Amino acid sequence: QVQLQESGPGLVKPSETLSLTCNVSGVSISSSSYYWGWIRLTPGKGLEWIGSVLYSGSTYKTPSLKSRVTISLDTSKNLLSLKLRSVTAADTAVYYCSKLRGGYVDYWGQGTLVSVSS
Amino acid sequence: EMVLTQSPATLSLSPGERATLSCRASQSAGSFLAWYQHKPGQAPRLLIYDASNRATGIPPRFSGSGSGTDFTLTISSLEPEDFAVYYCQQRNNWPPTFGQGTRLEIK
């Protein structure tokens, strides 16, 4: 079955870059049928859509984060990646990778907590 | 961006009772709205998409209705495993947005 698992540092210093990867199993991320995305959950703002990527590499990012976000696919390893630059305490959140279908999330990862602190 | 407002913030009910959760959009979402269930420490789960379609494996006690700006998730008879946080999400406008959630707790 489809499974997604996030990994990456749980602590990032302010002004540095948050880097997460998502190991996808049970389905090929090269499929033209699906988008892949990142979503985060913060105490203050709730669930927030970060952005999504298609197998072709085309990306769609939420405007408020667009200048700081890179989302990419490694089709050879079936991995999805997120980089968020110049982080602040407001970026502290649980980050979820996701498989999208028709604009909705039909599979979520378990989520990984990233704290931004010096 | 489109704002989704969920009510109530917390709903206290007993197993066997009917739950009615509301999601109101700041502008029309058409029928492009989903509902998710989220339990602590677990991945969220898609329940309903396109306002009224149950996702694969979702029991029939979960139903969704509405269009435009007003949407409802109904759980006809609560089971113990249904107590969780529920979120709505729209995909009609970019970026997709979520409501702030309704916590369904055991009374």
C-alpha cells in the first residue's frame, strides 16, 4: 500500500535552511496521475499548504512562502524533498508530506516536528 | 486567499449521538471541499471529497453536504474511534486552504 515517511533534523537554527525528505513507497512518484505536496501544522495557523510538485518538476507554491521554498522530486530514489530557507520561530511546525489526487490529500505521512531555535 | 471557518471549535457528544460539523467559506468553493479526520500521533485521513463523496474505505455513517460557502460533515451515530479533530479544505482557489479544525470530544 502507499506509504509516506518524512525525515530530517528536528531542530534548525534561525536564519538557516530547513531540509526534509519524504520516502514514498507503494507508488511511483514518476506517475503522471499525481501531485506530491508538503503541508504543515502550526499551533497558531493550523494546517497550511506549502506547495506541490508534479512528476514533470512543475511546482506550485503558496504565495506567502514562495520566495523561501524549494520542492523537488528524486525519481531515481522515489523521494520528495522540501527546503525552506531563512527560517524563523514561526516556521516551527509539524511537516507532512502528501500524495495529492484531484487537489485533495489522499495519503499523508505521519509528520515530523521541526523546531526553530538557537 | 479563501478563509474557511469551522464551527463549533469543540463539540462534546456521547457515543451513539449524531455529530454535525460546519465549514463556512469566505467566498464560493463550488463543490470543491474535503473533510479530514486527525487523531494525535497519526496521519490525517481523507473522509470526504468534492463535498459529498466518501473516500475509499470510509464507513457510511460519515456524510458530507453543501456547496458554495456552506458545508456540513455529519456523523450519524458516533463510534468511540470517531473522537478526533476534523478539518475542512478547499481546492477551488489557489492556494488550497484549511479550516482551523473542530475538536470532537467525548462527553
